[in-house]
Amino acid sequence: MIINKEKTLSAFAEDEEIFFSVVDEFISTFDNQKQELISSLENKNIDDIRIRTHTIKGLAGTFYFESLKNVASVAEKAAKEGNLEVIEEVKDDLLLKFEELLTDAKRISNERK
Amino acid sequence: MSASKILFIDDEKMISAAIVKSLVKKGYSVDICHSSVEGAKLADGGEYDLILLDIEMPELSGLEILKRLRENVDKSLLPIIMLTGNEDDKDIIEALKLGANDYLTKPMNTEVLTARIETQLSLRKLSLENAKKGEVDALNALITTYNHEINNPLTIAFGMVEIMKRKEEFSPEKMDKTMDALIRIRDIVKKIQEASEANELNFETYIKDSKMLKL
């Protein structure tokens, strides 16, 4: 399990409508978000990397996916410090875990149907 | 009673949309702004009862917006709750020093958020009621002061002039009494004006529950 549905639902006061709106919105915007992250990493655009990793950290936190939150946090901190070396070290893990989040979001969305 | 109006300033779109939905369901009127610069302008407009303000935003940070707002609006009149995704306490401490009313760390629980919003709105309502009561008390005290300090010498002055008119005779003694009464009125009016300009209105008990200005 990647997304902690119980905890996330609790954070939204057990409101399934709101919970699934977040899941569905994430799924529909994932490709765009992933592409923006990849572009910022390829261009080594520090400001963009900081913004993208900050957003992913927030998403991961919302879904209680701690390992993605941690790696995004490391990347965000490195971007704030201008440390491209650390970003290079963690970027694969970041992208992999981001994909895992999508896979689990789709699973949860499908289970509802 | 109209819904409380909240301004939510956060560059993140997905989760903030969910939070707005949640707050609207609870009966609040919420405007969301994803641009920190636009958000700062909206916040300055004075239309909102409370502001939810993300700390970390591009262009203008939440702390900068907070600092600018607090230059013009007291925290009792415009509560601001800061939102942060960082675990570092430094930003939170800085926000509280700059005049934030409260803070929440993300991911946030919407029930907790609602409870905090309600607390701040209740405190704001109390502040507004106290301010209004203070204004009414000050006005009542001013009326009592005018009645006591000004009416009495005014009556004396009128009385003296009436007597001289009726008797058709000029009396230096009565003129002096008239002049004294008018000088007393002038001095009282001046003291009230000075106290008002200096924002230093003090009160003393006139009789029982009635207060007048202490000049």
C-alpha cells in the first residue's frame, strides 16, 4: 500500500467525495506534473526543481506516502541550497516513487468503481 | 447572517481545491488565489474576515505578505492563519512574531482547520463587539461631560446676560461672571480636543454607572 487511504480520508473528515476528487485530479494531472519535473531536472533549473519537488512533497504528505515525501524533501532542500549533485543522486528514486504513487492512485480509483 | 468570508492564498492547486470544497461545505465563503502577488492585493482590499496564507510561495512569500498586512491591520481585526509544509520551526516562529494568529502544518486535517478558523472568527467578533461597546461608552461619557462641565457654566453665562438685559443695566460684576463661565467652557472644550487628538481618553465615575471624561 502506497496511499494511506484511511489516514487521508480522516484528514478530509471522512468525506469520500473530496478524497476521490483529489485522487482523480492527481491522476489527470500526473503526466503534466511528471513532464514538468523531468524538464526541470534535464534543464537543471534550480528554481523550477524547487517548486516541483515542493509540490510533490505536499502531495506525498497528503497521501501519507512517507518515502516519496522524504525523497522530495531532500530534493527540495538541495534545490534551495543550489546543490545539483544531491538532486542528481535522488532524482531516479524521486521519479520512481512518483510513478508508484500514480499506480496506487489508479488502484484506489478503480476500486471505487 | 451572511457566511464568513475567507481568502485562501496558496500556489498549490490540487490540495487547496479540496480544502476549499471542504470549507464551502461547512458554510464558509472562500476565495482562492494561487498567485502570491494577486493574493496580497486582494488581502489588502479589506473584504475578508480571515486569511489562510501559505508560507512558501514563489514571487512573494507568505511571511512577506503577512508583514505588509500587519502594517495596516491589527491581528484582532483580521486573523491570519499560516499554512506550512515545512517541518522547520523557524518559519512558524517568524510568522508568529510578525503577527500571525495561528498556524497549521500540512498535511492538515480539515476538521482541525475548521476548528481553528472558528476560534479566530469568534475572537474577531468579540474584538469588534468590544470596540463598538468602547465607542458607545466613550460617546456616553462625552455627553455626560458636556452636560456637567459645559451646561453648568453655559447656564450661568446665559443667566447673567438675561438679568442684565431684563434690568437694562450693565453690571461689571455680572460681566465678569459671564466671562468666567465662558472661559471655563473654552478650557473644557480645549481639554477634550487635546485628549481626543492624543487618543488618551480616561474616564471617572460621575454618578453610579454613569461615567464622564477625566480631564
